[in-house]
Amino acid sequence: MTDSVSLPAQVRQLLETAPRESLPLTYQQLAEALGLQPPRTIQRVAQALETLMREDAQHNRPFIAALVVSRRGEGLPAQGFFDLAAELGQFSADPAQHAEAWRQEFERVVTAIK
């Protein structure tokens, strides 16, 4: 992807146009699709996703970051996703509710972008 567009914008565009059957993507798959090179590829992806979560919360949209999961952790996003979602007032801080909240958010995003 081009350097003239910010990484968060590139991430949003890629996720909005990804085929439904390819979702969710892992952080690694997203980094590869963006053509990111080490070092810190996953960290840069995570930071871009956090930026998008803040934008989505500000505009009362479902979190597009819900379309990205960790390859470990039962197919859920990394803990930072849930921490920020709770900080932004969108998810409960109770870890027992995270998996279901994520499933609902994933469906909301897919419905909103397709």
C-alpha cells in the first residue's frame, strides 16, 4: 500500500473491502496484506487498530478492529482490544463477557460494511 495514506486509513480500507469469507483476519495476515516489513509489524498493526477504535467510538460506529483476531487466544482479538473497548465505554470490563461482546461486535461490523 502507499505511504501517502496513513496506516490506520490503509487498515480501514483493507478491512472494509476484504471478502466476508476471509474474515476475521489475524494480526499477522493483516500485516502481510499491508506489506509491512519488520521490525514491530504487529505492534504497528495494533496501534493502527487502536486509532480506528477511537475514531469508531467517536463516530458511534461498530469497531472495525473486531475483524482482526490473534492467532492464539481462541480466535479472539488480543487483550488490548478488550481493554480499549472497555476504556471507551463500549464493552464491559468483565472478561467473562468479552467473547460474546466480540461476536456481537463482529456481526455489527460485517453488517455495517457489506
